[in-house]
Amino acid sequence: MKRLVIIMAGVFVIGTAAMAQNRTGQCATKLNGLTSQQTEQVNQLVSQHQQVMDGLRTERRSTADFAAKDNVRSKMLSQKETYRKQMKEILTPDQWAQYEKLYQSGYGSGQGRYAANNRGGGQGKGNGQGCNRGRGNGNRSAGRCMRTSL
């Protein structure tokens, strides 16, 4: 049993490292017409951006203070704007338009494969008015919320 846990942990670590490495080269492969110099610059920029954002995410997760989390969030938004400005300097106007199209379809926004199909986000089932309303549970709750605390 101990071996199985160690093997599974090793597979997880290797898989995570491979996914992180794959993320770095994704942007350059999705944009058409990049020169070798642009590809190198884009990959370097993406790698630097990911390192900074990973550090900020770790910082945000390490605190329970909402003011500190809000401060880190503003740093993340600032970093994101800086990244986009730097990316725009590297790309030609046509490539930037292509990047913007990818960005608008969900690439790079953390929404993954579901962004293009508008799945995975939004309000979900119901009419957003509380417990069991609009969820197909009939008259069981008779319109009152059974929860006493949220």
C-alpha cells in the first residue's frame, strides 16, 4: 500500500511538471507566423509571467485576511496588464489581433476547454433565488429555505 501511494505521488509530480512545461509553449504554437525570435520572446515572457502569477497565487492562498487577498488580487491584475502590454510589443498588429481573438475565446483566462462552449461558468440551474427554487424539487420546500446558515 505504501508503494502504491509513493508511485501515485511520483506520477502526480511528473504529470504536473509536464503540464507546466506544456503551458509555456502553448501560446507560441497557437499564434501563426511567429519568427523564431518572436517564439523565443513569447515563450520567455509566458514563463516569467507564470512564475510571477504562481508566486502571487501562493501568497493569496497563504492568508485568510480579506484585505491582504484583495491586495494580492490587485497585484495580479496589474501583472496581467503588464504581461499583455509586453506581449503586444512582441507581436505584429495581425498577430496581436489573433492573440486577442484567442484571449476572448478563453485562452489564457483559466477557463480551459469549456470557455469556447460557454460551459463551466455562469449561474447554473435555477432562478438564483435561494434553496431549491427552480431546481425541479416540486413543492417539497414550499418556497422556504431549509438552511439556517450559509
